[in-house]
Amino acid sequence: MNKTGFLVSGYRHDTGAHPESAKRLTVVEDLFHNTDLHPHLMRLQPRKAEIEELSEVHDRLYILQVQEASASGIRALDPDTFISPESYEEARLAAGGLLAAVDAVIKGEVNNAFCAVRPPGHHAERDHAMGFCLFNNVAVAARYAQMKHGLEKILIVDWDVHHGNGTQSAFYNDPSVLYFSIHQYPHYPGTGSRNQTGEGEGAGFTLNHPLPAGSGDREYLEAIEKVLIPAASDFAPDLILISAGFDAHKDDPLAGMQVTEKGFSGMTESLVRLAERHAHGRIVSALEGGYDLSALKRSVRAHLSALIGQKNR
């Protein structure tokens, strides 16, 4: 069995009556306290990402704008992305939580880690918020792993039902980061077509696998095994980061996919095997979407079980 890091952060990010609420953390945290997973989970503590760490991905002016907007009482940065006075500090903790998890995995304190953080991150662009996201947590973690720990090649797997436009943009010209996204298409935010494959030195290092509404476990698992695994095996990553959105679940209210807990478990198991072959087992997973609370809890349990090495029950 693996020892899996478990980190929760973001309760004070108040979005009001919004699908992306702190209730999502409550149901996930219950898995740590009240299931048989507990003996295999190690609680990790987040820290605030430093401005210099965030600025590897985001413009400093934008970081300051988020800080000032939170402090001034502004309630929304765009029609979808709500904030509160605590949101800037919580966004720094969300990104920094992933950095703490990267440290724990690289140091061998845990084999892998799951970070239930909010606000989520994969829509955040270099200079603006978008789609519930303030800072791009996974992108910041990828740069940190390279600069702090000297890792050369990072694989980012994004199975959120929405395409991670911000993450794609961050590494579109970069051959040191392989970005793979499987998502409903056409759907928000409208990016992620198959012909978006990277530019310049990064050409071929963005792999988009758009799927039509109604796709489920079979289509997702085939995409992982037949498209991602061969490309990632050739790439041979030093670390795998997962943008783990669970809004492709059949019960989710914001999309139209048919993935079940079995599908999320199967995808995770495939990535655990890939990590064991190429990355010393190192995976850091970050919560993105997932808005039906019961489906979210069941899906995260399946994901954690696969990270630990248990068979999903």
C-alpha cells in the first residue's frame, strides 16, 4: 500500500450561493476522518505560495489586482468567478498547498498526494481570472517542481470535464511539460480542439482529447490507455500532476458526461502504474471541478483508493 498525502484548504473562500462552495471540501474531508482510508492517509499542511512562485506563471500586476480586489470587497472578477475578502490569501494557500505536496512527494515523506484545494485553478490565465479560478495551482506546482527540485519533465493530466485553457496556455511553447486534457467538447471554455497541439519548441507537447457529451467510462479509459499512456511513456515524466475534476461524473449538474466512480478509479490506476515506471511513483493530484456533493465524495474516495493501491469497492 502507498502512503498518500491528504491536504485540504479553502474554507474561507466565500462564493455565496454558488456551485463551487466550501461544502465541496466538507464532504471530501469526511473521507479522511470517517473511512477505512484513514490509516493510509497522511495529513499535509498547506503554506502560502510566495509572490515569486506565483509569478512564474502569472503576471505580478494580476497577482496584485487579485489582492486589491479581495481587500476592497469586490464580489466577482468575472460573471462566474466570485471572491470574498479572504479569497486572495486562500488562493495563495491553494497554490502553496500543491507546493507543500510536491515537497512531501519529492522528499519521500509520502508516495503521492491529493490536494482538496479551492479556489480551483486550471482556467486561470496568466493575467486574468476565469471559470471559478484565481491562480493556476497545477501550473504553479509544475514550475516549482522544475525550479526548486530540478525535475526536468512534468506530465499534467487534466480530466476535468472542462478544458484547462489556462494550463494549456502556460506551457503551449514548452517541451518540458506534456499537457494532456480529456474533456467535453464543445463546452465551456471553448478551447481544447484536437488541432491545438502546441507551438514552437512546444509543438506536439499539448494533447487534447475532446469527447462528445454522453461519453463515459469506456471512452475515458480508452483515451488514457491508447492516447495518453503511449505518449507519456515516450516522454518519461519525472512527476505527474493531475487536474482532478470530478464534474465528468454522470450525476454532475454542470456538464453532460457519464463517467462513474469506476472510471475515475481506472484512470487513476493507469496513472499510478505510469508513475511507478517513470516517475518513482510520484503523483500530486489537485481538486478542480465536481459539483454534485454525493458524486464528488464517491469519486474522490475511488481516486484516493487507487492512489493508495486499494481496489475500489
